[in-house]
Amino acid sequence: MTLIAFDLDGTLTDTLESIVTALNKTLLHFNLPQHSLDEARKMIGFGAEILIQKAVQSDSKEFLDTVLEHYKKTLLVESQTVQLFKGMQELLDQLKAKGFKTAITSNKPKDTLLQFVNTQNIQVDVAIGVCEGTAPKPDKCMIDQLRKLYPGHKIILVGDTEIDYQTAVNAEIDSVIVSYGFRTVEELRGFGIAELVPSVEELSRVLLG
């Protein structure tokens, strides 16, 4: 029995522009300098709290928390038109038909993640986000939760960043890293990731055989 644990942003869904738009609208609201798509892309993947810390560069936790809450609300609005990558729905359907369990492990806040998954009607068995008691990736906490939920299952983590790769290393599970998401091939190679999957079509072949 196998469980495929997908990262969300940049792996299942093409969310880069929505995240950057929400970030820059938030920064504009607080009269803060905005970031280019490429600058913001490199900040994404560690979770909303870290993204705001990197983008704002403030020593005031109170101010950072205020900006973070505004960003979360803005992101929900900007995410309404986000779609799965082309071919991803078919892959999820095929995995289900073949008896695989599927999960989402995301560094989004849990409430934001669940609202997004429900709104977009993404059909997976379980979605795990960051909340009290659940540390963000690359901590192996989310994988440990999956092990408790699905004992005896082999878990394979599919992601698009070095964060996902390191999560799999920390959890001592296999990973499949795609290069169509938030990191370039060169950036991923720089983190020592040798094998990369360039497309959803190729990902289907890797997972389904």
C-alpha cells in the first residue's frame, strides 16, 4: 500500500502569481516596498509566516503578525481562480483508481489550506497544513502524522523545492522532485537534487509506472 503526499503550491497547483499578487497587495497596503516575481519566488515555500518575515524585514512581531493576517485574507481572494496544473486532476483520478492513498502536505496555515482545498474541490484523502502542534516542512512532523493515519503504507513525497526534498530526507522516505514549480533546474541541482521530473506527464509515468 502506497500513499503519495503532494506539496500544494508549485506541485499540484499553479499558484505563483496568486501568491506574489497577494504579497504585493499586502505590502502596498502597508506602504512597504514590493517584490518582483523572481524575488518573491525565492522566498516562497517556507510558509506564510516566513514569507512575510523575509518580505517585510521588521523586528516588530506585532507588526509582522498584522501584516501576516492581512496577507492571509488577501491570498484567499487571489486564490479563487487558481487551478491544478494541466493533467494533475487526471493523475489524482488514476492514483485513486489504482488504490493509492493521496495527501497534501503544505506549509500553508491549516485553516487556509482546508478552505482552499474545499473551494477548489481537490480530491485527496487528507490535507495537512501548519497549525499549533504541526511544524512546517522541512520538519518531518507532517509525515509522522501520515504514518499514524495510514500505518503500514509506504509514503512518497512529491514536491517542487529543496524544502520538500529535505523533508523526505528528515523523514527517511522517498521523494520525487518536480522542476516545473517554484525552483529552477539550476537551483534544485544546487541543492544536490540529482533526479528531477520536468512535467506532470512525466510525473504520471514515474508514479504509475
